[in-house]
Amino acid sequence: MALAKLGQIADMLEELISDNSIPKNIRKALSDAKDRLRGSDDDSVKVSAAIYLIESVSDDINMPSHARTQIWAIMGELEATKQR
């Protein structure tokens, strides 16, 4: 897996984490997912852990619609990375 691709996904997560219109519990899950992507585990483990963390909040009723769209894009990128 391309380390650069995981870095890009982590940067996308960072944009959402810095968005104060997103509830704190969602930003925490996104931050945890970003930390997992930047961790030292095997790439497939990092991606799977990040997907799990993001999925846990992806249907939160309090999430703004613009954030939900970005999260779906991130999930798509993670899934595509996982398939490689």
C-alpha cells in the first residue's frame, strides 16, 4: 500500500477534525482513526481499524450533512486502499 495514500487520507481526516461544526464525539473517533493510520501496524490492520472507528460514528444523527459526505469519501478511499 502506498504510504502517501494513507497520508492523504489522514490529511482528509484532519480537515474534519478541525471543523468545529462537527460534534466532539465524532471528531474524537476521526482523530483516533487518523492516529491508527499514522501508527506502526501493518497497513491492512491500520486501514481496517480506521474503517471500524469511522463506521462507528458515520450514522450519527448529529453529524452535519457536509461532514457525512466527506466521511463517505474517506471511507471509499480506505476501502479502495484495502482492496489493493
